[in-house]
Amino acid sequence: EGFCKKLPKIELHAHLNGSIRMSTIQELWDRKADRSGDLPFLEAQKTKDFQSAFSMFSVIYQLVQGLDVIDRITREVIEDFAKENVIYVELRTTLKAYDDKTKLDYLDVVLKAMRETAALHNIEVNLLVSINRAESLENAMEAVELAVQRKDQGVVGIDLCGNPVCGKFSELRPALEKARREGFKLTLHAAEIVNYGETQEILDFSPERLGHAVFMTDDLKSQLFSKKIPVEICITSNIKSQSCDGPLGHHFGEFYRKSHPIILCTDDMGVFCTSVSQEFSIVGDTFQLGREELYDLSLSSIDCSFASEASKETFRRRMRESRTSLG
Ligand code: 5GP
């Protein structure tokens, strides 16, 4: 555990609102005038099926209202990553409009909080603008256009997320194609539920990365392996949303043995009560990986990031420099 915390790490799959601190959620709840009973969130945090895990986001959205809260949680989330020696984060978030504030205002608040907090904590942070698959193509197009407007300010890619039973990749595809033409890197949530047809379409689209990739046929897996598309692996998230039985049965094992590019990620630190260090510790314990192997896993994740080549070199140097003190 000590080693996993000290190990310099990078995080490539973290949803802003899902990474909110429990203590902040509690504080926002306590401040609410019309609250009754216990925070429903605490109950919801126990292992649930996939859809009830998802319903936690609506609880968060009732409490996280307004750009002052968005500013605060962006800063806290980055601080929390920095505290456990995460040296680079790609945060992702769905742009929202609150009252008289626009989605562009939301984006600007997040970017400013990112810049300022990163400078304080010796961590580099970039942003992926999320497209929620439940939304319309028009909304998705708008998200890409806003990302374009802030391209040089830390927006490096576009994510497709949201409840996998809602919406269709094929209908939102024009927005993702536009993002690609604009020079953004793409990471798409894929195979979180059984939907082999869509998973095939996503593989054919060849995004730069995939999130999860849980429910795959042997054929889909062999296509993934030959295309070498890196996969963001979120073990605690998959277990707590009952997409897999436990760490031992998680597809990490198979992907790792095949030397497929994988990145250990938290998904939603607050909702799933985890940390990047904990994810490393889980794979170390479950799959008997030693310090060398965990170090190499962290080092190789850097290749999968959407950071600039110069930044990637900096992260590799920081990892090499840490090596002697890690023991
Ligand atoms: P936000 O984009 O509001 O900052 O972060 C929360 C949102 O991220 C959720 O409402 C949901 O759309 C998306 N999200 C968080 N975790 C998951 C996940 O495990 N799977 C998928 N598909 N989407 C997720």
C-alpha cells in the first residue's frame, strides 16, 4: 500500500462530478434547507447493480448546482490526485448550463481551476469534454464546438459516456467525427453492458482509447488486441456496479497477460470510494504483481495519454527519478 501511494501515477479516466469528495457531498447536503433523513448517497454507495450505481449521479447533480461548486470540486479533485502522487490527470466532464451561466462559462471555470490547482501541486492536468450518450446529436455537436473554442487551453479530447442503455453511438457518431477532424483525441466508453453490435461499431471507428471494455466476445477481444487500442480499466467501479464478481474475475488479468495496453483508473473516486493507489494495490494483491511490474504498468500508461510528447517525456523522467526512493 505504501509503495502504491509513493509510485508516481497517471489517471486517464476520472469523471469530475463522480470524483467529488464524500465530505463535500455531505457538506452540500447539510447545507440544503429541504433535506430530510440521511444523505441518500451514503446508502447508495454500497455495491449495487449497474443502474442503481448510475442513479447516484442524479443525487450528486441535485447537490452540485452552480459554478462556485464546480470550481471547488475541480480544485479538490486535483488536490486529491496530487496527494497520492498522481503526476498527470485527464479529467473529463459533461458541460452544463446553470441558471444564467452557459456551458462555455462552465468550461472556463473548470479550465481556470485546473490551471491554478495544477500549478500549486506539481501535477499536470488536461480536460476531456464528455458527450453524454443520452443527449441529442445537436447537444453533442455543441459540446464539440465549445471544446474547439478552448482547444489551446487544456482541452485535449472528447469522451463518450453516460448511461449505456440510453442513446446510440451510431447516432452521435457525426459529432465524434467532427471532433476527430478538429484534431481531438477520442476515448469512448464501450462494452459496459452486453451490446456486441455497438461494441463492433466502436471498434471499427478506432478511437484512441476505450473505457471499460467489459462485455466482449472472443472475436471482439481479438479485434481489440490486434488494433492495440488502449483500455482504461476501472476495477473498483466495475465491481461496485456489479459488472464483474470480484477482482480475480476481472478482465484486467487477461488483458495484462496479453500485454494489451491498459491504464488503471478510478472512474469516480467519490462514488466508488477508491483512489489510483488503491487500484494499483488491488492488482498487485490479486494478480501477484511485484513492484517492478507495478512500476512498469504505471510507466507504460504514459504512452496512452493525450498529453503532448514533451509532457510525456517529463512524466517518464519524473518516474525514473522516483525509482531509487521507491525501493
Ligand atoms: P460529469 O460529466 O457530470 O462531471 O460526471 C458524471 C457523469 O459521468 C455521469 O453523469 C455519467 O454521465 C458519466 N459517468 C460517470 N461514471 C460513468 C461510468 O462508469 N460509465 C459511464 N458510461 N458514464 C459514467
